[in-house]
Amino acid sequence: MSELPTFGVEEEFLLVDPRTGAPAPRNAAVAEEAEGRGVTLQLELSGCQVETTSSVATNSAELGDELAGLRHTAAEAAQAAGVTLLALGLPPVTPREFPVSDTERYQRIGAQFGMIAHEQGICGCHVHVQVPDRAAAIHVSNWLRPWLPALLALSANSALYHDADTGYASWRHILWRRWPAAGPPPFFSSIDDYDRAVAMLIDTDVVLDHKMIYWDVRPSASMPTVEVRVADVPATVAETVLLATLIRAAVMTALREPVHRDDLEGLPPGALRAAYWKAAHDGLAGQAIDLTGGQGVVPTPRRVGQLIERVRPALVRLDEYDHVIDELHRISARGNGAMRQLEAWHKRHNAIDVIAEAAAATLS
């Protein structure tokens, strides 16, 4: 592995009817249009979603340029297919069920997992960071556990659902936790410990396969990376780049430090779950539970700031520290996706205003 790990990002997007804002099951048509423009889009479980995949990046500027290009091409393809592309964790206007994509695997998931699969109009962001091996990925996963709620709050972008304010900054997280292997990863003592846990889930038909291990951090099954999946899809490219840069620095920090099992595995019962719930509920605008400093609750921007200071040496090595600080100040002042959704919603309590805000942010 090179001294500075490479990284990449997958972003999931919603497709909606531009007149009504309702989710539009047109992902196959959008993917076909995008292919003609030189971009391959992945189909997701819901027919109302597509996913972009960046190439391997060595710095945030390179990543940001590519993500912006992917978003613009995907948006053009969506428009050509008669729909609008949105970087939103959930659609504000929600059908009773989301149609499952017409692929053999997704149809199997729909049949086995019932309503969970049919309410899966959920869009996240997955950050891959290079690691030496799978054992290193498990080490990183253990190190990251107390910090995952801060990353969730920073990226929160799903405050509206069923044409209503959910009362949460990330309702996506609340829905996502219903899957049997989703949410924060358990503490694993080794890669063998991880593999045994995954084998048990597959052997008991709790999940279909390795791809359904949806924990918020997991070793990649096909690449020498650790995959961090905790975030809503951020509203803007700049927010995605901030998230990915923080995660990259956190992985670098974790790889240089021991993990004290007693400290992390010995969190008070339910503490990590409580911190996740608080992050999903309050988002960036509220309070966060301090799982590492024992300060109870602190303003969420301060908790994110604690993470930045924790990984500061890595950010300095990446020449990203000043950019990360400036970007966090900008987001704190302007609001992240969930905060801007609610601002748009409270003007007229009209989901079309939220969708217009999201459409503009997606391509900003």
C-alpha cells in the first residue's frame, strides 16, 4: 500500500417525477441513457434509484471533480428519461411501496425480506479507503465505532418522508436499521471472528450472501479497501468530499494506533445505539453524545470538531486540514442537507419546494 491511501466513493441517487416529486421507477432507462454518455450507473434494489461509482482517487480535488462530472452526467441521463435526479436520503413524497428492480437477485431479496425490501427507497454514500488487508479493515472498523454517529449527523439528508417532517435529520438511518445486518458493526477480535459471524448469518438464511452485510463499516469483498457506509448521500459534492476526506484521515489514524478492546467493547450498554439515535434525530443542528471524552452531550459541530482534531495529523499529511475546517464552518453556517430541506419545507409545507432545493444542491 502507498504511504497515502487511495480512496473512492459510491453515491446513490433518487429518481423522481419532475411534476409531482413522486419516486419514478425508471432506473433501467436512466442507466441506458447514461451508458450512451460514457458513464455506467448501477441499479439499486428500488427501481427509483441509481448509483455512481468514482474511480480511485489520490486527493480530494480529483475526487470532487469526478463526482461533479458523474452527478451532471447522471442528471442529464435522468432528464432524457423524463425524470429528475436527486441527492436525497429519502424521497419527501413517498409511495406505499417502492417497486423492486427487475434483476434476479433483487427479486429474491424482495421475496424473502418482504416489506423491508419494498420500502427501500433509501440513498446512502459509501466511502472506500485503501488498507493493507482484511485484518486491517477490521482494526479500522473497531477504531471507527465511536465516531460513526458524528459522520451520520454530518451527512444527514433525509428529514422529510410521507410528505411530512419526520422529526429526524436522518430518517434514512431509522429505516435502514431494520435490515438484519445493518447499523454499527459489532466489535470483532479478528478477521476470523468477522468471517464466523458472516457465515452464521448466511448459513441461517438471515442474509442471502456477503453483499447483504450492510454494517456501516465492512471489509470490501473484492477490493483491498475498508468500506464506510454510515452516511446519507450528502446533498452536495462538497459535502461528499468533506465526508470522504474525514473518513480517509480516520482510516490513516486508525492504522497507526492500537485499539483498546476494553475501551471500545466496554462502552456502557446501549451507548453506541443511543449515540446513533441521537445523531439521526438531531443531526448537525443539535446535540451529540460524546462516546470518547465522557462529556455527556455536546453540540454536534463540536463533536465533529473533536473528530477533526483526533485525525488532524493525517489531515495535515494530506494537506487537507485547512480545507476541512473551512468546509465545516461553511456547512455549519449554511446548513447540511437535512437543515436545508427543513428550511425549504417550512416556507409552504410543500414537498415540491424541498425537491427544487435538492435538485439545485445535487448539481451545485
